[in-house]
Amino acid sequence: MKLSQLLVYINQRHGTAFALDGRLPGGQQDGAYALAEPDGRRAVLKQMFAPRAVPIIHRLHAIGYPTPDVLYHGAAGDGTTYLVQEFVPGTPIHTLTEAYLDQLFVLNDEQADLNPHPQANLLESWSVYAQEVVFARSSVWVRALGNHSPTTASLLSALQQATLPYVGTLLPNTDVVHGDLHRSFLSSLAFNGVYGG
């Protein structure tokens, strides 16, 4: 479904008056879009999201974790999923310093034991995925990265050697884990909120 059609659906379904206010930087999968209503309320629209994340986002928000709450979510008639969240501005981290790391460690601790259904959706678990990618070497990215450049292949080899002693490690599925963690995501997560969970 086209974005304009999806926005018409969302406005009809939820009694809103959102207009598209441009694409936001980031939004690593299908993009994140700024929305605005005539009264000035702003929000963020993502077309693709994991529905299982909605209760976790609500739970994180309820305990004071710095993530925007979910305003609306659902699926249009053709199956296109959508997630509309509070808009919280952020500033990108240009250099990940020790001061930022201290804050990230605090946030990481807050994510512990917040997965209410650790045995559900194991095939969709980021912990299981990380186990397979890092230790079982099952990701298609291993070959792609190895063939990218000699420097990348060398870095990949060093990472594989560094993780080798932990090959039998089983990662718990009891914590909240974001699978697309990267520097620009950290800026919005740790200091001003996230676009999605």
C-alpha cells in the first residue's frame, strides 16, 4: 500500500488528521516518517514493525524507559502493518564516549527480565538470532562481509576468533533486546527516545 493510502486509512481508523511531514533520517528497514496534525501534535509512522513488540514498548514506557509510547498500531485491509508512536526529537551521537556508555549500561540493566513470554516466538527471538549469527555462523552476511574487502575480512576473522571461546553460550530470551542497535539508534534511544521497538 502506498504511504498516502496508508495515512488515509490511519486517519479514518483512528479519527486522526495526520499529514506527512517528511521522512526521518534512520528508519533502517522501511523508513520512519514524521507526521503532523493541524493542532501541532507530531508523531512517527513506521510501516513495518513486529507486532510482538507493542506490549514490550508499552511496558518499557510504563517503567520510565526513554522510549516513545505507541499511539496507534494495526494492519490495513491489504495487510500493510503500521505503528504510530510519539515523536521525540533527538541528536545523533557523533562519537560514542565513555559518558554515553555509562548511560547505555544503565538502560541495558533496565531491559533485564522484561520479556513476559520468553518461550514464545523463539524463531523470532533476537537472542536466538544472535546465537545463530555469532556462533553458528548461519548468517548470509558472513560471506558478504568476508568478500567485501581484505580489511573487512580481517575484522570478521578477528571477531570470529574473539567469540570462539563462547561458542556454547546460550543467550537468555528473558530480556528486551533490540536487534538493530547502531550509533544513530543509540542517540534517540538513550537520550531522547526511539522510533520503534
